[in-house]
Amino acid sequence: IMKMNMDNLLDLERRTGVKDDDLNDFVMKASEIEAKIRALKDGRIPLEELQREEDEEDREAAREAALRAKKKLEYAAMEKKRQQREKQEEHEKWWLGANALFGKNDNENIDDSIQSVNENESKREAMLKKYETNYSRWDSIKFTDPVSMAEDEEARKKEEEVKNKLFEEQNAEFCNQVKDDISKRNQVQEKKKETANAARLRGNRYFKLGKYEQALKTYRESLQSKAYEPTTLLNIAQVYLKLKQYADAEEFTNRALFIVDHASPLKPKILSRRAAARRNLGNLTNAQDDLTVAQNLAPDNTAIASELAALIRLRQDAENEARVSSMLSCPSQDTNKDEALAFVNKIHLNDALLDDKQQLHQLAIALRCSSEARILWRVRGGIDKLCHALSVVDKHQTNLPLLLGALCAAITGETKSKAMCLQIIDTVTSILQANINKEHRATACELLAELSDNETGPCKISACQVLKKSSKSICAVLENQNDIISSAHAARALKALSTEQTYRKILIHANAVRALGRGLTLHQDAKDATCYKELFAQETALTLALPNLFISCASGLAQLALEAPARPHFAIQVNDTETVVGALLHVAQNSKIDAECRAVALVAVANACYQCQVTRIAAESAAAVAVCFALIISKNNPSTIIRLRATQALSRLIVAGGPKGTAASTLQASVKTIPALAKELDHKNCSNEQAEALLRCIAGVESPQLYQDHHATLSIAKVLPEPHKDIYGQVTAETIIIKSQSTHNKHFSANAIGNACKALVPCVNQPPTLKYLMDNLNLTDRLVAALATFNDPSLRKNVAVLLAKIIANEPKAKDRVRELRGIEMLTAIGNSLISSS
């Protein structure tokens, strides 16, 4: 029978792990509480005394809580110091190793020239000593030319190989041990590399999930295995950018930049991320320097180019804000700007301003006429004030257009101000979609057009999303022909939306082509835009509305015409007399309208007629051929861009219709049309692009008038490349293969030369024309030179056809072609054509 130990059974501390003193304290406190409860019941303890005890207990608890908070703060401070110390130690350790492994060689080039020891020695004497015949110095001379340095390096390597081989033979056991150690070390390094790569890939997964703290911890683990991996360092910098710890981000980009080579493909990305860190730290100058270097290293990187442009704008904003502050104390010489700045400076940002229609109107005028006033308005918080007012205002309130107009004036040309307007996008959407006053929708269109026009980033995306939802409402505003200002704003909004390919299909379904076409017909009511001011005498804005309306409508149509489903819409009637393409042609021939607008209208015509027979027929019915021809040969038209666009539109009509089409037949009807086009090639302002379009027109029309005008034929033949000549001024088989310039120092393209050959084929069938060309131009030499110096198969085929025609009609030409080895070239082309067929 086991004997029980009663002492062990009664030892509660040993059995339960609770100390006897703690049990005694608990029992004592319980007894005290029980005694106080009995005393309270008996009335022996007053309530005031009990309240004092409770207050004392609360104070004691508060003191203990304060003490715990103090200790917690002290612990946090100690922890922060510890982390900073560890961070500093890690920083010093990493850079110490990096300098040892990747530091630059600071050895200076030793100058082997004799230096003057005596300070009184002249420079001439020192130079003479350098060239004295002291042969004992020859062994110490170090030649620095590339050949000598290469020879010295090769000799050093051979000498070192001999020494190493001898050492290995004499110390075989030691060398084998060293090789084994190196092999083991390499295996360890490979294992560390695999571990580091695995950790880095895990960090990438965490980063993609947005778990930046875990990603940072995992990247740090990767660095423990491989501390000098630039990709990991760059990833850590990106994590710090996400965590908004920009100083640490800059530190790790500095590390990555230190260990990569100058030609490393990572360097532009490293510089870009360091620029982001520096920009957020306020170091804009160095950030711009980083992005400039990155763009030079990666000129095709559009992201870096966008970042650099945004940073330049940010610096300009900062400089402009500083300049505006100085202008308040030191006015400029521009009275209008000073008055606008003074008005904005003294205006009070309160609710009374938002209800004062006259003051809102004056504010908009002041903001429109001075960029400095717009900057000051933003700095003073005016943009936020207007945005807040618009977010709470009733859509039917009468001063809503004034608020929208003032905000639009405030953000004009100000990227920073536009980014502050994202908060009111939903409000503007509701205004556009609501069936309320058209003036409200017009000013909303103006604001959205300003937000989306020539901008990038979230501001443009948000504005285009609103325009997408409200495209039908905007088209309705545009078609309101009684209000030109509203139509101009709506047209500008549609133009901004049409620049994005994503939204063009939406505009097509919303009948935007017809709406923009109707916008162009306003010029009929304006008496061909001869006098805006007399027709609309309300205010200065109206004098600008009509040309803005034209350029917006024409640009929008030119963009929409890039989409094949939109092109048939250009044949739709916009009024009783005109189609959309007819309205474009009407604008193009109106000399009172801006040249840029007329050129854009012609681009829209050319785009709309591409592979669309319905629109091409509508354009031909609207006398498109006559309009384009008149613009090309007009002596009163100084604009080269209009000539170019008219030529391209005409060539589109001719090529699409073919030799028997309406456009070609219209040009054939007159004796002077095709020769007139040919003579435009000699115009001093005729560019290669226009020459190419002119030759497409000429080659596309079978015109007997052309070979009756020898001067016109000569103008076409001059497009052919002039052959290179030797020192005696002769063209030989050796010089014919050297590419030279064409006449008038113009480099015509292969397409232009090929079309010139097509146009000359019927001409050389006429003996008088061929004789004129042979007598006045070395036509045969030019054609052989084109064969010898161009590789384009289509061009070579056209040249070969023309050259064969000349040989058939002029036997003497064959000898010259054979002399220049052109027969071999023709034979090679013929064989290639036979094999390809």
C-alpha cells in the first residue's frame, strides 16, 4: 500500500502553480469586500466614504494606465532607435561591400614626362629635358597608344600563365585543395542564388496582390542570400514607393544604380523610379535630371517621356506660382493682366460670391484673359470652392451656367487645376443627361471639352467617360442652330471624344457625323463667315465661336472618317441642299475661313471617300473634283498645306473611281487640267508628299492632252533621279550605280518615281514627245539610274516597262542602255517576274 504524503496534498502552490501569497491576498481582499458589504447594510459606512475610496481607486488606475502608456512610449522610442541603428548598420555594411566589389578604380594615369624639380627652371628647359637623349629612361617609358597597350597586356597574360603553371607544378596538393574550395564555394553561391530568386518571385506575387509589407519582408529575405542583386533592389524601391516611404525608395534606387553597368537595360527603369521618389520628396530638379538621362538611354520608352513631360509641367507650375506671388507686389507692364490679377486677389471666397451673377461673370472674364490670375485662383483655393458649389447646387438654378463658365475659365490650359475637377464629374454627367435648359448643357459641354482636350491621364479618361454616356445629348446641343456658342462647345466636346478610337463607334451610333455636318452648315447663315462681328454683335466670345465651331466639326469628322462604318454617314443630307461631305467641301473652298480648318476639312473628305463608294459619289456630286483642282492650281492660295490636302483628296477620288470613273472623266474633259497638275511639280513649295499625290492623279487619268504639252511631260520626267557623274561630267556604268539627288535638290520617294513612270508610258508612245524628252533630258540615263539605285520591286517593274517602251520606239536608246549595263538589269527583273508568277 502506497503511503500518502499529506504535506504534498496540502501544498497548493506546488499542485496548482499559484503562489500562497497570491491566494492569501485574494482571500484577504474578498474578506474586506464582504465586511464592507455587511457594514453598508448595517449603515456603519457612509456613502461619501465609499465614493472617496472609488475615486482613489480610479486615480490609482489612471496613474497605472499613464505609467503603462509612458513605458509603452519609451519602449516604442527604444524600438525605433534600435530599428534606426540596425538600418544604419545595414546601410554602412551594404555600401562598404558595394564599394569593395563595384567601386571605381581611382588610379591616376602616371605622367612619364620629366617634371621640373627646380622652381626657377623655365618651361622651355623642362621641355628640352623631356626630349634629351637619356637612354637609361627608355625602360621606364609607358606607351599609351592602343596597339602598345594591347601588346603589353598580351605579354603580361603570357608571363602570368607561365608563373601560374610553374606554381601549380610545385604546389600540386595546395592548388587542388584551393580548387576544391572554389568549387564548393560556387555550389553554395548557386544555392544562395536559387534561394534568392525563389524569395524574389514570392515577393512579386505578394506585390501583385497589394500585400506590400509581406512583399517587402520577402524581398529582404532574398537580399540576405544575394545582397547585390539589382532587380531585387529595384523591387524594394517600388514597394517603398507604394508605401510612400520615399527616402527609403531613393536609397534603394541609389544602390541599384551603383552596381549596374552604364549599358544595363535596367538603368532607365532605375532612374525613372528614383525620379518618382525625388519628385515626392520635393527634389524636382534632380528628378528631372534623372528622367532626362533615362529618356536619352531609352528614347522609345513612352512611359518615361510622359513622366518627364508631367514633371516639367509640375516644375513650371511651381515656378509660375512663385512668379505670381512676386507679381502681386511688383506688377508687370501688361495692364490687362495686372487688372485681372488684382481683381482675383481681392475677391472674397465666400457663399455670397456664388450667388452674385455679375461678380461670377467678371471673374470668368478675368480668369480667361490671364494665366497668372488662373494660377492665383487655384492657389487661393478657388477651384475647390467652385467644385464644391457645383456639387451641391440645384441643376435648375439660374446661375449654374455662370458657375460652370467660371470653372472652365479657371482650368483653361492648367493641368494641375484640371486634376482637381474629378470630384464633379458625376455632377456634370447629370447636367448633360437632364432635360433642362440648353444653356446649362452647353456650358457643361465646354467644361468637359476643356478637361479632355489635349490632356492625358485620369482627367481625360473621366471626361471621355462622361462624354460617352451623354453623346446623344451633346449631339442635340450641336444641332441647335439658333445658338452658335452652344454648338461650338458641343462640337469641341465631340471632337475630344472622337480622338479616342474606343469611343468612335458610340459616336457613330449617336449620329455624330450628321450633327457635326449640321454644325458646318452654320457658315451659310453667317454669309460665308465674312463678318462675324456684325452678324453676332452680342459679345467678343461670339466673334470667336464660329471659327472654333468649324475647326472642331472638321477635326471631329476627320477622326470619325477613320472608321469604316462611319463613312457612309458622310453621304447623309444635313439640310435641303447639302450632304456632310458637301458641307466639308463648302468649308474647304471658303477663303475667309482659317487655312488650318480648310485643310482639316479636306482631310475629312479624303478619309471619308476611302473604300466607300456611296460617299465618293456624294463628293463627286458636290463638285469635289472641281473644288480640289481649283485649290491646287490657285495662284491666290498661299497655304501649302491646303494645296497638299486638296491634292491628296483629289488623288483619293481618282484612284477609287479608276480611269473610267467620274473624277477621271471630269479631268479629261478639259484640255488644260492634267498639264496644269504636272506643272505644279515645278512649284518651289511642292513637297515630296504633294508630288507623290500629284503623280497619282496624273497616272490615274488617261489623258491625251498630257503628251501634247511637252513642258508638262518634261516636268514629270524630272522626277526621275538624276544619275551620278564622274569627274569629267560623264555618266558611266561605274557611276550609274551611285545614288544621287534628283533635280531641285528634292529626294522623291519610290512611289513618286513609280507613278511618274506610269504617267510617262503613254507619252513615250508618241514620237514627237519622246524625241523632245530625249533631246532635253537624259531620260535613258535617269531610268537606268533608278533601276540601279532603288530596290523597291514595284518601282523597278514600272521603270522596266517604261524603259522597254523607249527601246522599242527609239532603237538608238538600246545602245545607251547596253553601255550602262541596263540590259542585264532588265533581264534580271524579267527573270524575277517570271519566277514569281
